Amino acid sequence: MGGYLPLVRPYQVVSSPEDYLYAFRYIVSDCDSIEVHYNAIHYTAKPEDAVALALKAVLMRLGFFDGNPKQLRFGNLSPSDVCTDDHQELALDAAKQGIVLLDNDRILPLSRTIIKSLAVIGLNTNATKVMISNYAGVPCQYTSPLQELQKYVSMVIHEAGCRDVKCNNDTFIDLMVQTAVNADAVVLVVGLDQSIEAEGLNRVNLTLLGYQEKLMIDVANAAWKSTPSTILINSAPNNILLEPYPNNGEAIDASKVANCDDLQFNLMIEVKNNGPMDGAHIVLLFWKPSSMKVVTAPNMQLIEFERVGVKKGKTK
């Protein structure tokens, strides 16, 4: 198309076909992209041209042909540089920030002094490779939820609940219920793995597999000492049913509190931590088009976000 390879971005507005072609040109070289350029979308006349395209657009710009890599800035890095304490601490922080806490009625964190026995139930409780999903490198080490929980509570009862993630049999659910009854606290770990959903392997819904949802409900009803804490580990999106929980966030109409001028404005929002612990909250700023219909505009678009750390009882 006019010498450019288009990448579709449905919500970007351009004023002319020339602007469209320029805005959406996009050359990549990963996976089978070079083959796609030549064979699938016929962007190049010869396979060699597709290779040259990727070399020119990507690899050369990344410094793949700048000489002896040992003499370049990062040329002396090796696998030993990956698993340093600093890098593992950064990876741990990224994992913590990536966890979504849907609801917490003062159950978490689990008390080491009060909880003497812990039931850890679910097939993914001792999962390792499932946690890193796909397109991941080799980790420095694997640590499963069960392994970490065993560090905090001396008595941990572990039950898988199902033979595999499909959970097509509810034979063991009664045993899981009895395990939950006898424990001071319960952690449920549910979800799926890439044998169920992966690239080229799609499902028609997002529900938990087989009897996993029944396992959650029956265990929750039986665990009278404490509401179970549920961990969802997936290689793809999953949907779980929760009882309605209070909305701890608040939506603010920025158009009513901000001074806008030529689509630019300053917005200040205070975040107060009413909880018993220090924590962080992500403030999201969304844009919605006016009531006038704009065909190319999304119904709502995230335009800015910022993570704010706030001490307990403080406002920032």
C-alpha cells in the first residue's frame, strides 16, 4: 500500500490516505514475521527482500551489526548477570505490582500468630511453569504458592482437589470440604494451564473448568473459621464468580474539576489510605468522547495512569 506496511489501529484519526499509510507503517522481525511479509501478505516480491526489510528496519537499528559485541556497551553480559540479587528483587516487585487484589475483608495478610493450620487446596497450588505462562524465558528459580505458604505456617495441609485442570470429576470435593473445616484458614488456587488455552488453542468462554467453581463454592461455605483466600493462576484470561464486594475506588468526572484548554489540562487528585496497612493504588484517567457520535473513537479510553504509594491513614 503505497510503499508502506500498514498496522491497523482502529481508533487513530488521520486526515488523508497519505497520513494513514505513514501512521501505520510497522516492520517487525520476530517469530515468523519475515515469512508473513513475503508469503502471507505479499509485501515483498522475493523472500530475500523480506529479510533485507527486517534487517534494515529492526536489527540494524538495534545494533546487531555494530561490530564485535564484546566491545559494545552490553557485550560482556552473561546469564550470571540475570539472576543477581538486584534483578531478582526487581522481578519480585514487578510480580507484586502485577497481582490484582479483587477484595480483602481484612483477611490478608494472614496472621502468623493466629493461624496455626492452613489448608492449601487446588491443582495449581504447587504449580511452577504454569505461573510464567508463554513467551517467557528460563527463570532463575521456580517457587510455587505452596512452597511460599509453607514458610509462614508450620502446619500446611495440601490437597489438589482435582486430577487435572479440566476437573471433570467431583469425587474429591467432599474431602476438600472436610479439609477446609478443620483448618484455621484456607487458600484456594484455581485456574488453568496451556494444555487448555494457548496461542492457536482457544476456548469459547472464560469460565473456570469443570468442577473448579463448585470446589470454590463448597469450600467457601464450609470454611467457617475464615473466608477462603482465592488465587487465580492462568495462562490465559479466566472469569470467577464473586459475591458483590464494596467498590473501594471512586470515579471522578475530570471535565467538572479540570481546566481544559486545547485538549490539555492539569488534574490533581488526592488518594487516601483508609486501610490498616501501607499500600499502593493505581489512579486511572479515562477519556470519553462527547455525546456527538464519533465513529472512529472508542467508548472510553485510558489516557494516563500513575501508581501512588500511601502510608496507612495518610493522604497523598
